[in-house]
Amino acid sequence: MSAGVDETDEAQADSAVEPDGNVLSRRRWRTVALVLAPLVLFALLLATGLGRDPRELPSELIGQPAPTFSLPRLDAGGTLDLGELRGQVVVVNFWASWCVPCREEHDALAAAWGRYRERGVVVLGVSFEDTREAALGFRDELKGDWPLADDPGSRTAIAYGVFGVPETFVIAPDATIAAKTTGAVTYEWLTDEIEGALRAGNVA
Amino acid sequence: MSGRTRSIVVLAAAIAVVALAALIASGGSDDNQTLDERVHEIGAGLRCPVCLNLSVADSPSKLAGEMRTEIEKQLLAGRTPEQIRAFFIDRYGGWILLSPPPRGWNLVPWAVPIVGLLAGVVLWLAFVRRRAPRTAGEVTESEHLRIEHELADLEEPG
Amino acid sequence: MPALVGTLALALALALATYGATAAIVGARTGRPRVVESARTAAYSLFALVVVANLAMLAALLANDFSLRYVASNSSRATPTFFKMLALWSADEGSLLLWNLVLGGYLAAVAFRFRFRRPETFPWALAVMFGISAFYLVLVLGPTTPFATLAVAPPDGGGPLPLLQNHPLMAAHPPFLYLGFIGFTVPFAFAIAALITGRVSDAWMRITRRWTISAWIFLTIGLVLGALWSYGVLGWGGYWAWDPVENVALLPWLMGTAFLHSVMVQERRGMLKVWNLSLIVGTYALTVLGTFLTRGSILASVHAFAESIVGPLYLAFLTLVLLGGFGLIAWRRESLRAEATFDTPLSRESVFLGNNVLLLVLTFTVLVGTIYPLLAEAVTGGKVSVGSPFFNRNTMPVALLLLFLMGIGPLLPWRAASPSAVLRRLQVPMWAAALTAALLALTGAGVVAVIVFGLASFVAAATVAEMVRGVRAQRRAHGISVGAAVGSAVARNHRLYGGLVVHLGLIAAVVGVSWAALADRSSEVTIVRGQIVHAEGYDLRFDGLTTLEEPQRRVLVAELTVLDPETADEVVRLQPSLNLYPSASEPIGTPSIRTGTPFNGMVDLYASLVTVENDTRASFRFFVNPGIGLLWLGGAVMALGGVVAAWPTRPRAASPRGPKRLAERREEVTV
């Protein structure tokens, strides 16, 4: 249609603006490269985000003294006091009856509890954002037997920087936090960390 | 007074009124905050750990409510906002702050609007002041044909 | 069966996309219009096939076909029919199906629109759109397919996420957003086509002008609906949380708005060619960035879908768009010289350029803020949050400057203004601003209120004055009634009046938002049944709890009566509720809102139910939010203004062309 008009126009324009083809085409490529470089950098930057879990957060508390607590027991009368357990390895597990991974990790906790009980390792469950009835129902259903505590006002959860369940902390005999994990614990992780904490306790 | 002078006087008067109003307005201060307001202010700067991207002040979740209670308890115990923030940072990490403190690398997001605005003003001035050599003259034939062509495009509905 | 039909339809569509792109390019390069025609037909067929795929999924959802993993995860027998249908786009894979549907629709629409007069750029634009379709079809066929089947079909599904089946707004928000995002594909495709073919005159902009405005209108509506969703459904009392996914929807809106303004400068004066091409490439790239950040599991967000393999694919596509688009612009740099320059800073062009600069500053601020956590982690390994306090503080000053420009822009003519004329036009707005400021200051409002509302009055007065000026000119010229004058003024210049209406809508929204930010208040109260508690200037009484059993959930509705503290008259009865879904760990609260209208002082009364103990005691969060109603009103007015701006003008009768008439024609060019 009007192809003819544009082409002659462009040809004229081209010859007017580009007398020396080589110099200008080199300049062209340089402009292109200059423009593309920062964009490639931008893409690379975004690429660093790939393969990272945006929900995973490092713990601030590793190596810090474990926040003490004295909480009312759920499964029995009395209180659960962390201070009384100094000198022992303590596994503190934050959980809730409505949390699916908490069910998945129950067996691992039970197995670790069974294995290390005689060596003075204590497993504690701290209820997070849950009702007494639901929590005890969970315990009845899954038949664990380590001590459970209620956390009114979530003060202990806040003190431990908990932002979801399940979260599990391993506390060394010197009452510092040796390890932390979010999500369902595995038996391997538990045994690794408990052994490590026991060794540290023996050396010290 | 000429029309122009009158316009200027009117404008000046208007600006003066605004300035005066602003001065009067800035006289009041809000040092007397209630406890609730202080909790809200600190909470607004903390990120709710459970529900993503809402502040502790805004979040309807239970944990956020409990954190607000914690903040209130600490305020009543006499701790400063800085100390309370540090309390949460020690446990949750710098992530808990909804606004990155302008230090180190964290200066980058704060710098962008300022640098951007400056760069923008410079860019604007550069564009607006540019004077290209343009000879006024007859419309050349190729330009004429091009105008025809573009007007033809213009005729298309939409 | 649906899985088979759906997958087959999508596979055929992908084949057609590949064919269509090839045919369009080959037809264009070898000058064979029949080949290009076949590409056009391919576009129609592609759309039909994607419709079939969507219908297949819809059928599977309605028929409770749980052999499809998507149906099992996102629907259940108990889900009401309406929400079963909505499940089509409530999760990642299904919404990708919707994305393809809208994209196919635009492809077919472009093919249809240009079926007679086909510009030189058409085949290439079609090819670009086919290419983009192919990418999204690959995604919906491969990693993110909704038609994946389960070996054993479960007897019932898990149901949609409780939050997504709580409210009918779920129906409207995604489609409008998608119509907006994907709408920008059209001007982008034509821009790329123009760059490839070298036809870099203004044609590509003029051809796609209405498409761009329509995309902008849809995106505006989508964003406002999102805010409405956040406010009316999520129950935290706010409407915008600067969540990453909200931000990535805002970014193309900001750049698209800049683009809509600067094209007018290019059309009028032949300047800013590189600028406009860059803006449209940037706007489209931002929509792709949006899909990357939302679906590539990069940032944690309320919305984020999580898929690990697709991240690299989206990133690759984004990189291609950026490198291809900007590379082509850089390559064609020589042909894009400006034909004129700015005559003086005191002109509409300069103000439009200022508008662009400010909008871009806003865009970069929000962009950097959103992806900064990524950068920080890459460099320092630590995690950092960038949230509301940061964004609010850093966008407010620029937004206020932008508001100011919005006021003076329409007052300045194109090319150059005489300072005295400008001063004259500034009088009424300045008086409006001064009066508002004085009134507010004297009644004890703070500095911020004085500045913001003073500025808003300035802009509103300037905008209305401009409209009045135009209507008055028509009356004087033709001696017609006011109504007819309005009609004739608008008909002569849709874009100007549409734009002015959009500005008015924006001012209403800004006033509403600022008022809320300055004056909203809330408190948490626990009330025993029958008791009255005083909060935020009202008396609140808890009147009991009703339990509703629905097939998919249990609803606890609390009766909260709000009373006037002085007269003990009932102001409103609010019914905030808690929805308990079997699959959810916490109940989902639905707030109850008394919307502010001019008759009740424009104040929203908002209550959400936090906890309830049987019938005896309940805890509420009670908000008094002034001005929010203006946000919704402003949004609607903005959309309306957009429609006015995009309204087709009556085609002009053909007239003889000659050098003399050329000059006249130039004058008549629509703004």
C-alpha cells in the first residue's frame, strides 16, 4: 500500500544521517550494549532470589542464653520451670493441635525422647495459640508422654522469637540455645543436635 | 493597578494566608499520647510474624494481639520504644522491623526517592532547556508525503 | 475426560501460536498477505481453543471431578456453586488458565480490529502477541498445568482457601486486573513491531491509543477492587498494606499513567519518542515482573503462589522482554530523533514531562522497596523487611508534588504560556486553596492536613475552572444551552475532558485516603452481653450471638449495636462474624461496615469480631474511619473519566488534501 512511501523516505533519511555506515553501526552496537548491560545485571539480581525459600528465617538466638520460663503444665498439675532443668539437655518443641506438620513430627520426637531419656535429656512441648481441650485431645490421640505446658499470652513464644509452628529448640546444659529448626523435625536432626549438646556438656 | 500587578498581589495575598494558617496550625503539638497510642506507634513499626506484611498494630491475628499486650507491659514497666524494639530484634532478627533502619546497605531504598527526585529534576531541566538546531523552512517533499501518510493513519476510526 | 479435552485444546492452541507467529513473520517479510491472513485465522482459533480449555476446567469443577488434582485441592462437594466456579481462578494453575483466556481474547480482538485496514506493523505485532501467548501456554501445559490428574480420585476435595470463598468480590478482582495487565500487551506488541519494521512514526501509538486507555481503566478498577477486598473482607481495617503483590500491580499502573501523558506530547510536538517507546516496554516488563514475583516464589506475601520450577522460566521471559525491547530501541536510536524541543518551562509539555519524572520516581521507589529484601539477602545474607512505614513516608512527598502538577498542567497551554495569562488562571484555585487552608488551620487541623487539603482544593478548583472555561467558550461560540455546550465541548475533545474527570476522581480518592490516614481511630473492646461500652466517641452494645450452619462452614454472627452517646439513639447495627472452616486453623473474620456517605459525615463505622465466648462475651475491634467512601467514589469516577477519554470520535468526512489545508489539519489534531 504505502510501503513505497516509507521505504524511500527511510532510504533518504538513512543516507542523510548515515554517510559512513561502519562508524555508525559500531556506535549503534555500543549504544545497545550500554543499554543492555544494566538490564542483565538486574536480571541476575532477581535470579539470586530463585531457589531461596522466602519464608525461612535464620534464628537470632543460637548461642544466646535460653529465655527462662515457668509455665503451667497442661498434662498434669504444677508448673514447668526451665531453670530447674539447668545442666540437662532440653528439647523445647512449640506445637499446636491444628498444625499438620506437628502431627508429622510427633513420631520423631517420641523416638528421640525414648532414646535419650535415661541420659537426662528432657523433651518439653509448649502449646502455641491453642485451647486446652484441643491440645489435650491431640495428646490423647497421638499418645506422647513428655511434659506439656501452656503458654498464656504467648509470652514464651515471643521470647523465643516463634512465628509459626512447629519450631523446635535444643538447649545445651549450660542453658544456651544450641540449635533451632522451623518446620517438622526429623529424627536425624534431633539425634545430631542432642548428641552435639551432650558432648558440649561433657567437655564443659 | 494593571491586571498583571493585581494578579500578583492576589497571589501573594493567597500565599500569605496559607503560610499564616500553616504557622498557626503547627503551633499545636501532640506530646500527650495515650498508652494505647504509644503501643500503636511502636506496633506499627513491627512486622506481624504470623500474617505476612501486616504490622503488629494492624494485624488481626492472635499473636499480634499478644505482642501488643507485651509492648504495653513493657511500656508500663518504663522501657523506651528503642528498648522495646531491641527486645523484638534480639528474638526475631532485623526482619521484624517494617522499615529498614537507614544504616549501611539499608540506605539504598531510602536513597532512591531522594536521588531519583534530584536526578529527575536534572533530567527535566536538561530536556526543557535543550535547543536543537532546527532550520525553519519549507516542508520538504518527503516530509510532505510523510504527513500525508500520517494523516491517512489519523483518519482511521480509533 | 475434562483433563484430556483441556490438555488437548491447550496443546493445539500452542501449536497454533507457533504457526501464527511464523506465518505472520513470513507473510510480512515475503509480502504475501494471504499468509498473514492465515495467521489471523489462527488467532481466532487459538482463542476458541483456550475458551474450550477453560470450559473444560469449569465443567470439572461443577461436576466435582476430583480426579483432577486442581479440583481436589481447590473445591469440595460442600462448596457453593458460585464459589466452585470462582475456584477456576482462585489458585495458581487455574488463574494461569484465566490469564491465557484473556490473552487469547486480546489476540483475537486485535486480529478482528485490524481485519480491513491493516497497518504495516500489524503482522509483526501479531507475531509478538503469538509469541507471548506461546510462553504462557507452555507454562499452563507444563509445570503449572491445572489438568494434572491423581492416580486415585479422593471422594471429596479440600475446598478453596477459606479466605477465597468468603466473599463474592473474588469474582471481580482477578478478571479486571488481568484485563488491565494483559491489555498492555497490545501497545507493547505494536511498539516492538514498529521498532522491528522501522516504522517508528507515531502510528503505533495512535493505533493502540484506545487499547492502552482501556487497559489502564481495567487496571484502575482492578486495583480499587483489590483495596475494597482488603478493606471489606480481610478485616484488618485497612485497604492497602504495601504487600509485594499489591506493589507489583501498582507499578505498571504508575508507568502506564506516565505513558498516557507523554504520548500526548509526542503526538502534539513529535518529541519524547525514545521516552515513549521505553515507557511502554517498561510498563509491559513490569507486568511480566509482576507474574514473576507473584508466581515464582521469590517473595513471601499474602498472595504468593509457590512454584519452584517456574521461577527461572518467568525470569528468562522477563529478561527476553527487557533485552529485546530496550535493545531494539537502542538499535533504532538514530531514527528516533525529536522533531522539536520544549519552548519554555512554562508549557503543558514541560508539566507533562514533570509528571512523568515524578511518576517514574514513585515507580522506582516502590520497585526498589519491593525487591530490596532480595538484594539485601544476596549481599549480606540477612533478612530485611520493607513495609508500610517505609513506603508511606517515601511516596507521600512525591505524590503531593504530583498533585500540584496535576493542578497547573491543564491551566497551561501547549508550547508556551504568557506568565500573565497563567497568573490570571491561577487566581481562583489559589483562593480556593487559601480559604481551605485557613479554615482547616483555624479549626485546629495539623500542618499535614492544611497542606494536603489546601493542595487538593487548589487542584479541584483548577480542574473545574478548566472545564467551565471550555463549556463557556462553546456557549459563547454557538449560543446553546449549558447542557448542549457540555456535550459539544466534550465531543470536541474527549481526551481533555476525560482526563479532567479522571483528575477529579483522583483528587476525591486522595482526599479520602488522607482524611482516613489523619483521622482514623480504633480500639479493642470486650463487651459482656447487654452491656454498653464507650469507645471512640460511640456507645457499643453486644446483643448476642447467632450461629449459622452452612454446608461448608459455620458462621458466628455477633450483633453489635452502635449508639449515639448523647441521645442513646441507635446509629447502626453491625454484624461482624467469624467463619469457621473445617480446614482452617483460625477462624476467618468478616467485618461489618457502615459506609460513610455525605449524609452521615462520610465516616465509616467498622467492626470486626475477634473472639466470642458463647452468647455471653465478645471481643471486637471497632474502627471509626472517615473518608474511605471517597476512595471508592474516586475510583469509580476515574474509571468513568477513562471511558470518556477513550470514547470513539465520530469519523471525519474525507476532505481534499493540499498544502493549504495541511496547516488547518494540524490544528484540528485531537489532543
